[in-house]
Amino acid sequence: MEGKKLDRNSIVGFVIIAGLLIWMMLNNINKEKEAIAQDKEVAKKEIVKEAESEKISSAISNHVEVDSVQNTALQAALGPFAYSATLPSAQGGKTELKNELLTLVVENKGGSLSNVVINNNARFNKNSKELVELIKDNNAEFSLELYTKDNKKFNTRDLFFEPELTKEGENQVLSMRLKVSATEFLEYRYVLKPDDYMLDFTIRTQGLSRVINTAETPALDWSLKAYSNEKSITYENQYTRVYYEYEGGKDNSLSNTSKDDSTEAKNVSFVAFKQHFFASVLITDKAFDTASLKSANLVHDEAVDTVYTKQFNAKMPLAYTGGELNYDMKWFFGPADYKLLKSYDQGLDKIVPLGWGIFGWLNRFLFIPVFGVLSSFLPYGIAIIALTVLVRLLISPLTYKSYVSQAKMKAIRPEVNELNEKYKNDPMKKQQETMNLYSKAGVNPMAGCIPALLQIPIFYSLFQFFPSAFDLRQKSFLWADDLSSYDQILELPFRIPFYGNHVSLFPILASVAIFIYMKMTTGDQQMAAPAQEGMPDMSKIMKVMIYISPLMMLFFFNNYASGLSLYYFISNLITIGIMYVIKNHIVKEDKIKAIIEDNKTKERPKGKFQRKMQEMMQQAQEQQKLQEERKKKNK
């Protein structure tokens, strides 16, 4: 029985052991399968990584090849400036600077201004809803020519600058850098201040002497195709020209009337592209050694609407200092207003055409200050009338003296005629006796001319003042909507040569006033003017001038500033009134004759002019007698 039990136990143990062995074998087999599966997964991942790595390597290789080709092409085209073409700014773009008065846009390409807007100033008329833009639509170019050490020439207008806009206090600062590396560049630096038409502008280089040929002079090229901004393009074009200051304060300009004009100037401190009422000015602290200036007239036919007035160009060579450029400059974009320009103390007021010599002096020190005071509390049209009244009162003593002289000449005209008849065969004696008569009567034949001559500076000064007065631009009065331009009341369906295609009313009124004034005074002038043998008949000439002068006024002023026509209209009305009062209430013919008769009874010392004339006549008479004696001897 025990033997059987042992056998059973043995069998059970064997079965258990065998089961454990089988389980362990199966477990090992599963682990091996899992390990194999893991190894396969790892192997797959490695294969994928290797494949991806190969793709990346291939892509990198291809990209390097492309970049290499591009860099080679850029290097060939741009030389040392190829670096700037690889920067994000080379994709284009622009930066805006703006204050209360100006809106400026600077392009990455070229680093220069592509748009300059004069805020709060409308084109053509105040209701046009179109602001004055001095630069837009590629009408301007500002470029610097640079030469590299391999003698290639580059223009900055074709290259890309990297912009950086910052603030210094209230000033906006825009740095535009044309880079040849991270630390080597050409920089244009713009600084716009609040409420100012002037902005600081700097041109400088850093480290470019390594790649730039400093033996070659870099040239600054600035051009502008001036847009028309006023109602009458022909009138506007008369005041559009290039001005420049040179040789330490001298100023000059190119022609405003010829088709083309050019000049070369030395030591130039500013160049101004002046339009009628606006200007673009480049000012430099370090004068340009020379400047080549050109102007081309683009208004060829007044019958055709023209977009532009003139094409301006200025080319100025710059100078390297220590192998680098460093120029501090300024830009002015704004109204050509005398008071504004003078406030900058840069000599910019010279670009306002106020006349030369005494004419400019009268405008600067008399008419501009007086009109400034009047217009500060009066509407501009009324201020013009007030200025006219003051001017006429100022010169009324001259008007009175001129009329008194004419009245005296008229009073002794019968006696002059008697002498002419008595000595008609002896011109010398006739002249001598006539001068004696003038001396005894106390009459100076030049007294009527001198007051008229003294009025010419005032006339010409105001003729220059009104067209240049920015304050009158787009200021209305009565039917005139712009005192700086013509006062159209009727548009014609055709164009009259030298007159235009419209009718202005103030020139008509001024012409009528001139006609009335000349009618009043011409008779007296004819009577006062003694007939001269061998000279044209002045009475006939004066009769013709009565009609020609008003007609000339009518044609000449039809396209001019209505403020100027208003002045002449009021001025002639006042003169007519003054002459009427003098003629009818102050200077009486019987009083004049009485004064002349009284003068004849007095011993009057002869003036220098009379003594000189008498001496000349006596010498002429003696020479005539000698010639007659010689003729008798020869016979």
C-alpha cells in the first residue's frame, strides 16, 4: 500500500514540476516574442528617423544650393550691398511720420520720401477736399551715387534701407540704414518735431570706407516735377522757380519764364524748389562745394489743362571726411509765407519775390507789417481796402503837388505859346526865354513829374506784394472766392489770346476807374505840357492812352490775383475823389494866376537846375554864332 502511495505522490509532484516547467517555458517564449516585437518597433523607428534625416539633409542640401545661387546673383548685382537685399526690409514697405502740419511717407526702397502732404491746405480751392501734396506718385527722386572699390556705381534709389522708428521726447526719429553688414551702413536720419514744417535730416556712413572708393566723389541727386496747386496754372507758373543761396549769403534764382534754364553755383547752402505758395527746400550746415541746377518749363500751351508746372533738378557732390560721409541737413516742406520762412532765420525768406532794392525794402519794412496788423482784426478784403486808403493818404501830398504844378503850367501856357511864335526861327532863344518865364513865374516844369516818379516804388512794391501774400490764399471777399487768384464771374466757351477763357470783375472795375481818372486829368496834362519843336504831339498821344491804358489793365490783370485788382480799383477811386476835391475846392485857377503874377514882381533866386540850363543854352548860342560866322567866311 505504501509503495502505491509513493508512486502517486511522485506522479503528482512530477506533474506539478512539469506544469511549472511548461509555464516557465511559455512565459519565456512570450517575453521573447515581446522583446522581438519591441526590437522590431525600435528598428522601425530608427528606419523612419533615418528616412526623415535623409529627407531633411536632402532639403538642406537643396536649399543651400538655391541660397548659394541667389547670393551669387545678389553679389554680382549689388556688390557689397547684397547684404541689405537679404534683410526683411528688402521685401518693400514704408514708414509714416506725421505731425499737425505734415504727413510724410518714407519708402524702404531708396530710403527717401515718397509722399509729402501739407495738412490743412487744399489744392485749387478750399472746397476741393484734396490736400496739397508736394511729393506723390513718383514725381520726386532723391538719390546718392556711390562708387565701390571695384569701380562700380550704385544709386541708393535702387537699394533697400532698413527702417527703425523711435521717439526722442516728442520728436519722431526715423533711421533708414543701407547695410553692407550688421555694423556697416549708410544712414538717412529723419527727425520730425511737433507743429513744425522743418525736419532735421542727416546723411552719414559708418565703416563704408572698407568697400567704398573714396577717391570718387559721391553725388547727391534731387529732382522734383512740381504739381499745379492753384486755379490758374499760367499765373502760378510765373512764380514757380529754383532759388539758391551761395557764397555765404548771396541769393539767386533760375528763370521763371524761359523754356529751360540752368546754372552752376559754388558754396551752396540751400536749394529751394519753390512753387507759387509752397516750397521744398534742402538746407545744409556744411555748404555744397558746387551745385548744378536745372529748370524746365512744362506749361507749353495755356489752352490745355496741365498737371505739372516745372521740372526741377539739383545735383550736388558731397565730400568724404576721414573716409566717411557726415552731413547735417534740414528739409523744409510748407507754405512760401514770408513771415514763416523768416522765423527760421536761415535766409529762406529770400525765396519770396518781394522785389529788389527799395521795392523789397518797402514790402519788408512797411507793407508786410502794416497789412499784418490790419488783417489781424479785419477780414482780408477789408484789410486790402484799409491798406489802400492808408497808401493814398500817404502819397496825397505828392498828388497835390503834382496837380498844382500842372495848374501853374496851364496858367502860363498862353505866354509860352507867344514865345514859341515870337522866336519860332530861333530855337535857342525860344528855349532861353521860356526858361526865363518859368523862373519869373516860379514854375518848375519838372515839378509835375517828380511826384509821379516818387510814386513808382510804391506802385511796383505793391505789385510784388499781393501775388506773394500767402495769407490771401483761398480767402474770399464779395464774389471773389480766392483773393490770391482771379475772381471769375463768367466762364467763356472759348479762349481769348492773352485774356483767357473767363471774365474777372475786379479788373473791369479797375479799368473803368483808370479811364475816368485819365479823362479827368488828361486835359490838364495836355494844357500843361508845352509843345516842343521836333517832338511828337503829346496831346494826340494822351488821347490814345486814355483808351489803351484801361484796355491793357483789363487784359493784363484778368488772370492775376483779385486782391491786386481790388487794390487798384479802390486806389483809383480814392485818387478820383482826391483830384475832384483839389480841382474844385482847393486849387482855383484865379488863385494860381494871382500867385504867378505876384511871383513875376519879385526877384527870385535861380535854382541850380535853372542856372545850369541857362549856362548850357548860352554856350549853345555862342557855338551857333561861331558856326554861322564860319559859314559866312567860307562863302
